[in-house]
Amino acid sequence: MMTKKVDAVYEDGAFRPIENSALSLKDGTRVRLTVEQVTDAPEPDVLRLAAEVYAGLSEEDVAEIERIATERGSFFTR
């Protein structure tokens, strides 16, 4: 009996291996799956990210960004 760990994605009711060469099985080969849901990265901490938007910028740079962002009339002009 062969045992192999394979990373896969569940799509349209079927498991699709992430790497094409992960398995060398013939179509129709019967297997037993043990499913473990994996999260590659934690959900982003939106508040922390928002607090860092202006990190490293000078007060003048922040003021310029705010001026551009609030001056909506020029967003769609060339």
C-alpha cells in the first residue's frame, strides 16, 4: 500500500492536486483521502494594515496624498 501526502484544491466537487506530477495514478484508481483544511496565511489584520498606510512618509507626503484623494474632480481627466 502506497501512502503519499498531496496538496490539493477542492473545486467543482473534486480534489485537484496543486502539482500536476504529484501523483502517478491511472485514471479510475481507487484511493482513500483524509482531508485536512490548510490555511496558507492568516486573514489580514485590516485595522493594523490601515494604521500602516502612511508609515514612513513625511507629513508633507501625507498631506499631498490627502489633497489628491479629496480632489475628486481630477480623477477621470487626463
